[in-house]
Amino acid sequence: MPEKGLSTDAEIKAALRELPGWKEQGKSLVKTFDLKGFKAAMAFAGTVGELADRADHHPDILIQLSKVTLTLTSHDKGGVTDRDLRLARQIDAAAKDQMA
């Protein structure tokens, strides 16, 4: 699917209503996941890495013990695009069984 440009504020706000815990921070989407310990956090980061690699879209990942903070943005477009919103949905689906 061809990548469109930046998502509008309305598109982002609508998507965030369906993405609990994600917030818009500057020109990025950010969420901190509280997992079932360090090992679960590392496994989750690996899962995110797989999803991101398949999407050819790579978030910033910060691991702090059992917490994993993800920052999504489309650097090449200068902000949030549909690619970020799709990846956020995939990440949320993958996280359901690993949350604390």
C-alpha cells in the first residue's frame, strides 16, 4: 500500500480513541507498557522488533526493568502517518498477553 503523507490532527485523535494508553507527544506517538517483569519486557521488545521489521518501520524502544516505552514517528515524513497508527495497533494486539 503506498504511504500517504502526514496524518491529520483529526485522524490522529480518532485513532488514539481506539489506542488506549498511546498519546501524541510532539510529532510522535508514545506509550509505556508495564509488563510482567524484565524477561517479559525483553521478549516484548523482541516482538515489537519483529513487527517493526516486517513493516519496515522502526520505533525507538526504551526498556526500564518491566516497562517498555515505544516512540513511533515517520522521520521521513516529519511526524505521525498511517504507518505509525498501523504499527501501534499491531503492537497493542501483541502486548495483550504480556501485560502485568
